[in-house]
Amino acid sequence: MLRLPFACPYEESAFGNRGQVNPSPSRSVAVERHRSPGLVAGVGRHRAPNRDRLHEIDALRIAAAVFVAIYHYVFSGYAGGAIQVGFPAGSEIARFGYLGVDVFFMISGFVVLLSAWNRRPGAFLVSRIVRLYPAFWVAVTITTVVSVTLGMGKYPITFGQYLANLTMFNALPDIPNVDVVYWTLWAEIRFYALILVLAWIGITRSRVIGVLWGWLALTFLLQSGVLPSSVHSVADLVVQSQFSHYFIAGMALCMVYRFGLSWRLGAIVVVSLGNAVYRGIEFAGKVGTRYHTEIGTAVVVAVIIAIFMVMTLVALRATQRLGRPWFAVAGALTYPLYLVHAHVGFVIFDRLGGSVPRYLLLAGLVALMGLAAYAIHILVERPLAPLLKRLLTPVAR
């Protein structure tokens, strides 16, 4: 879970912002920054927003996307047998790049709640559709064509699988993803469903805090293992206990950003951090087992703590002087880069790995994926998003 326009507020998600928000000042908080110079307002006190953009989050987005791409190209692709080109030295660092997904989930918690505040459910739903689908449809199509025509049978894709993937709901009937990275979109969609319910009920400070404590409680209940497996699997469709702490912490920090720091919000962030470390160590063990190697838990813990610290500083406005307008341009490429890089990159590695020096191929591939992401943004997202919004808004109303 991009994008960008430069003169007005835009929709936000983990990967960036998309369509223009409602022109009403009360509904443009998704990318607004408050004028108050202080880091923390009085508890429960709302500060009037202005229309500045959170450029530092754009920087976090593109950094996370690049880390994930390097993880696939330098570590998991070779370790998992997807490509035959190895990077022995670089893999020692690149193996931790999967934690870029953790960054995406926390950013989603922060910016999607911010985007939904004071917005009607229909308008929020349209914003999510406009935000996710145009680039995704193109990325699925590109990945399918490249995999079928150049993948040498390594990535077989049926026409039914392709159509199911276009819906983004292919996980429900257990139809495989066209690309390995698409699993995160199913997690994002389930989180959006929760925010949609909140928007329908009415988003208020007290309701959000209550939902966050309830979500944490359900997370711990599922982690305890006391529920029958059939109940656990169904409940976890909503709770997402493996990564819920990132969405929860992001939402809590969104509240800090809007209303200032309080002990209740601080407690939610601290508890979420504790669970993120616990589940992060567990998940690192699974990654290590999958690729027959070791993922250093000390590094994983340090990165998770750093993610929470940086996002907390963003929520407290301590980073606003670090933001630069050009970050928005890079942030705009995050979503299409994430969608298109993995299997297409693996196919290119297989095709050229024997004839092009490995590091030259790596650098060229990253540049190529960046250009592809830029093309998708300019040629697809920017022209299609307004059109899709105009078509869907009357239906939503």
C-alpha cells in the first residue's frame, strides 16, 4: 500500500497518495501539516491544519520500496532459487530488506486513518479504489505477459488466475498471486475495510482509541493459541495478528499527529512495539528457515525499533524540517515500483545473468524498474485516476 500531485492535497496510502481530496478544508487533512510550531499539543486538543505535505513520509516510502527490491534481487531471489545470479557479500545486508514491508504497514496505519477523517464512507471507498487499481491492473498485465513469454515456464500463469488477480481478492478462493509481492495488498485491503467501517460509524478520537485497544486485545488472544484452529483462521482474516501492531501503532501515531501526545496513545505505541519485536523475531526465524540461512535477530530488533522511533518523530513533527518537495516525486514511484519489480526482475536476471556483469546488471535493473514505475505513474495513474474517480463518485453517493 502513492502519489503525488504537487499543487494540492492527495490521497494517501502506504505506498503514496493518489487522487485529489475533497476540496472542503475539513477533509484535506490526509496530507496537511499543522501550523503550530510546537511538537506536542495539549492532550485532546485539535490543532488547525494547513495544506503542507508530509514529505518525509515520501522519503520513507521510496526507501522502503528500494529495500524490498534489493532484498528480492540480492538475497531472496538467489537463496530461493528464482535466479542464478548470487551476491554473496551484499546478501548479508540485503536479507533484512523485507522489513521494508513493515514500514509500509505502519505508514498505512498513519496516513490512511488521516485520509479517512471527516470523510464519508463512499468517498473513502472511492479514494481507495482509485488509489490501488489503475497501477495494479497494468502491473499484473506486464508481469503476466513477461512471465508467460520470457519466463521459460518458471512462472506459469493461467488466464483465470490473471483475471482473479485483477480483482485483488484472489486470496479468498485461494488463487495464487501472479507476483510474490501482491500478498501485502490483501493485507492492505483488509485494513481499509476496518477504516471503512470506522468511517461509516463516524471517526472520533475516543472511538479510534477504543478500536485500537480492542484490536490489540484480539491480537494477543489470537497469539495465545487458545482458539480452535478453524475459529483462529477466520478471525485472523480481520485481526491480521502477524502485522496488526504496525497498523495499530500507525493509527495511534496519526492520533498523536492530530491531537498531541497522551499517555493512552503512548501506551498503545509502546505495547505495539513490544509485540512487533516479539513477532519480528519469530518471523525472522521463518525467513531464515525458508532460505536455509540465519537472519540476525539483533539487527531485526534494531530495525523495528528504528521504524517506531522515526514514525514517532514524524507524528511529533520533529522531522518536518527534513522534508523536501522533491521527495514527493520519488514517493510517487513507490507503488508501481513495488508492484512491477519482482518477477519481471527475476526473468531479466535469468535472461541476462550469464552475459552481463552481476553488479552492472543489478544497477541497470533497478534503474529500469524506476523508469517503468515512472511510466506507469505518468501514463496510467495520473490520467486514469481522475477519470475513475468521476465514474465511481456518483455510484458511491
